[in-house]
Amino acid sequence: MSPIHAIYDNGVFRPLGTVDLVAPCEVTFIPQVVEDTKQDSATAFAELSGFYALLGSGQETGITDLAARHNEHQP
């Protein structure tokens, strides 16, 4: 079995690639820090800044009750 590279964030290990395991299964491993991910997080946030700006912009629909539009995407 090959090494599994993961990011640890908020108590969870998130694999960076595919994992060849059958779920559910229990595994044991010894974490080894390979690089400081704080730089990567800052870079990722910078790359997503346009997306975050779009999410924060809001859309003017003229409808003040957004719950009324909840099912518009449903067929």
C-alpha cells in the first residue's frame, strides 16, 4: 500500500488524493508533517477571493421573502 497524503484540519484528516481502502475500515498510522500548510491555506483563500466576493454580493430579485423562491430550481 502506498502512502496517503492528507491535510489535518479541525480534527479531521482529509486525503489529498484517492485512497485504496474499503469503507468502512479502521486504520492506524503515524502522522508525519511534510510541509507547513498555512501558506497553502492563504494561497487557496486568495484564489477563491473572487468566489467569496460573488457569494457576498447578493442578488436583487425584488422578492424580500427568499423562502418563497426556495423551490424554483425544482422541476
